[in-house]
Amino acid sequence: MDRIPLVNRLKIRTVYGAKVVMGSFSQNNRGSILLPAFSQSFGKNPYAEVSVGIENLFKFIRIDAVWRATYRNSIGLGGIPAPNFGVRVMFATAL
């Protein structure tokens, strides 16, 4: 994006990301952890998502487009299918 004149002047950056979560609960811990009714265990496959976005908007905003890579047919809250795409907006202060 640094080849576009106005974007180059604003110092907006393109960011890419991936997140993977894998794990399980032992039988001793299942009763002591409060989880929502619609949550499910991972099973043998990890949960994975990929994202692409832009950051440094107004020096503190980042916007990502997020796609679910696994568990694409999951049932969400209210029995409706969980979305496979979403937009994530983050605010951060400069350090």
C-alpha cells in the first residue's frame, strides 16, 4: 500500500495474521469451568482463523477482515450457524 501517494503519506500499513487454538479440559476441570451453553470442545482439529487488515488509521485504529479456516459449520448462539467471516476493529494507544 505504500505505492499509493495518500496512503504513503498517512503511513497506513497492511497487516496479515493467523491464529490457531488447540487444547482440551481434563475431567477434573470440566465441572469447575463455567462455559456458555453453545460452546463446544475442539476435538482433534484445532480452531484456526486468518485475517488481513490495515492499521495506523488516525494513528490508533486497526481494521481486520477475519475468515474462519476450521469449524466452518459450527452452530452459534440461538441455533443459527456461526458466521465464517467477520470484521474486527481495534483501538490502541501509542506507546
